[in-house]
Amino acid sequence: MHALRTTGHQTIPAVAARYRNNFLKEVEAHVEDGEWVKMCMQCGVCAGSCPLGAHWEHPPQELFMMIRAGKRAEVLTSDAMWMCTSCYNCVVRCPRKLPITQIMHGIASYAQELGLAPEVQPTRDFSIQFWKNCTKTGRVNEMKLTVGLYFKDGLVAGIKQVMNMLPVALGLMKAGRLNPFELLRGHSPKDQKGIAAMLKRARAIEAQRAPVTH
Amino acid sequence: MAQKEYAFYPGCSSQRKASAANYMTSVAAMCKTLDIKLTDIPDWNCCGASIAYAGGGELERVVMNARNFTLAAKHLPDRDIVATCAACWLNSRESKVKLDGNPQLLAHANEALKEAGLHYQGSAPVRHMVEVLIEDFGYKELKKPVVTSLAGIKFAGYVGCQTNRPFGIAGESFENPMYLDKLVEAMGGEALTAYDQKVTCCGGALAFSEPDKSQKQIRDVVESAYDHGADMLVTPCPLCQANVEVYQSEINRKQGTNFHLPIVYYSQLMAVAYGGSVKAAGLDGHIIAPTRLQEIATKK
């Protein structure tokens, strides 16, 4: 097990030193669907239903208990919730009907907002890249998303990845499902200005709605 | 048959030369036969998919979808909104549930929408194309236009996650939904109803960020289909289709398997059964060619 490096590395000891027993309240106030956390009855069906279950440092029910036990730093710096594939299996099986997928996304998003998410977390990187990609014009540019993904670790790693996937990429191009010209110009809605202004306003409202107070 | 009209939300992957372009081609052929008129929501934008959560906050993701609903209500009033992509459908529907059930979120969404000159005042329901087929037509109606039987082809129905959970198709179970099998049978194909990976996750977006963990999932999906004697896999989800088709060669390279299983959309086998050509059914849009379907598709 490797030690997790975190973006908020310098601040963790201070946070941990300040003992907090109101982490549950914090989650309820700041995490999407966080008010559901207290409803968990610790049955573990979510853990047993997760396709990537074996890779979770702490399965959802454990995260819920840790939140209630005030283990703030351990929860927010964990890479557990970043394993969620959004398959919603836990949601439909949960006997207490917790929106677990949404809560996992919410905890991950909150950790990211606070700068506590693991520094090296490929799903975190992809998530941010995807959001930037789809909001740049208002629609996804698949070609740029793919290239961005392969070259995120530098040119050499990128070329190696491209060489591995080249037959697939060429196959997709031949099948008319990948367009290299999207690197120059992709699909987009007309009112890009309106979309950008709308998202800017939404972000500002969110910043007001959920002030981070520590 | 009376023409049915819908406000259509194609989504990013259905666009020209995008990863599910052939899905769109086959949907167009299928709809032509069934006399379904799909009108694009003018100037629609991305739904944000599930994976955008670390980049965009809840309100930003909801407002993206609210913009689409508002445009649909404005330009195509009273028509149900229909999506063909599993993620588009799920994320739109989830956003709609939140907007319609949370007055504060709605107020904030409208504050943001104002910047784009729009105001959300409710919209028609958001439905998946499969729901339209089953609920507005029904298997019996869908069977009527069949001219080419798919008899002799064995299909493993791979439903995947997001057309199945958390909303799913009314009347179906989350653990063993049967609608894909019933659609296959309506087209005259052989549905492998005992296929046991039908609701397994392909890894979703983590196929890109966590390839090894996801390829284990994809391996299960493909291997079980072979075990059940499948000629091909049929799915309603563009990401399932792409992930399971594209990564088979990677799994072969890394794990020494010899996978070469075609993955098609329900709409493709319907387009073929309705007499469509290889081109009209989008069967020329695969890396792993569905040869058995290509062979029976109308030669044009």
C-alpha cells in the first residue's frame, strides 16, 4: 500500500490536530446529498455490489461511518470514492435508499474543492478534463479528450499509449467514429457565449451557497 | 401507423463522426420504418455525463440540462424529450428530478439560465428511446414491419448500467431486465436469456482513467457471452458499445485472450430486420465487424 500524496499535504496535520466532531454536519451542509449519510445502517450491500469493490480503500458504508466518527482528513484525502464508476448498483440495492453514487461524487467533489483530493488520481484528472472539455464550447470534443488523456503524463508516455491504441484509433476513423479534424474544430452549439455566462453565474451562486468555513 | 413526434436530445457521441455515429444512423433507419419523427432540440448542449463531478458543481451540471429542457419547451412544446444515449438520459432525468423537487435549486438554476436568456418552467418527461419503443409501440407493433428475420443469430443482451439503474425501464427488474431479450426475439433473433453479465458495469468513464480495473469488467462481459455461445452482444448504451468493442484488442494484447466479439445496438438489429442495408443500419461503423448481421442485411 503506497502512502497517498495529497494536494493539501501541508494543511493535513493542522486539520487533524484540530479535533472535529462536527464533520457529519459539515458533510450535510456541503456535500451533494450529504444529508443522507446518517441514514446508513452499515449493512455493506453497497460494498458487495460495487464492480470495483476490491479497489476501494474504504467501501461506502465505511466512509459513512468514518464521517459520523469525525474522521475528516481520512475521508477527504482517501482515493476510495474516486473508484466509483457511476453504475448505480449500490443505489438500487441499498435497503435505506441512500443515493450512494451521488454521495460518492459529492464527497470526491468536495475533497477536490478543498484541495484535499489525492494529487495522483487518474479519475480525478479525467473528470476535470471532461468538464473543461464539454464546457469549452458546450459539447464534448472526443478527439481532444482522447489526445488529452493519452498525453497527460508527458510526450513519451503519450506516444507509447498512442502506439498501443493506434490500430483501434485507425479502425475508429475508418468506421467514421473518430475525426482527427476535431483537433482543429469540433461540434459546438451556437450560443457558446450564453452557456459560458450561465455557467459562470452558476459557479458564483455555488460559491455563495456553500462557503467553506474552517 | 400514426406518426409520433418527439423532441430529440442526440447527445455528443451521436454527432457526425463521433463515437456513436453509427448508432444514430441506425436509429434514423429504425425511426423511418416506425414513422417516428425526431426533431433535435435546437442548440442543445452536453449533459455533463456522470464523470464531470469533480470539474462542475451540482448547480453547474443541473443548469446544463435545464438549458436543454428550456429550449425543448420553448421550441418543441408538448413533445416528450427522447435521448438515445444512456448517460444523456440518466443525467437529464436526474437533473429534472432535482429541479422539479427542489425550489431553491430551481431558483438558482433560473438565476443562471437568465444569463443565457432562458427561464425553466417545467418540461415534458425525459425518456430513453427504448422506453418509447416499448411503451409507445410495444413488442407486437415493433414486430409488424419485420421483413428480414434474424433467425439463427444468437444475441447476448448486454443492458449495462445506466439504462437500467437507477431509473430503469418501467416494469423491469434491476437485476435481470428482460426488455433487450424481448426486442431480440421480436426481431426473430435468438436471445440468450441466461447470459449472466447483462447488467455488469463496463467501467464507464473509468475505462479511460483506470484501464486495468475496467478491462477486468469488460473481460467478464465478453467471456460470459462466449460461454453462452453468443454470436454478438447487443446493447442500448453508446459507452458500453464503445468500451466493450474498443478494448477487446487491448485485453488480447495484455492477457493473451483471443476476443473478437461484435457489439451492436438494438437499433442496428431492428434496422436490419426492417430491411435496412449495411450502411443504413450503421453496420459499416465497427472495428469488429458484425459479419452475421452484415450477411443478411439488404444488399444495396
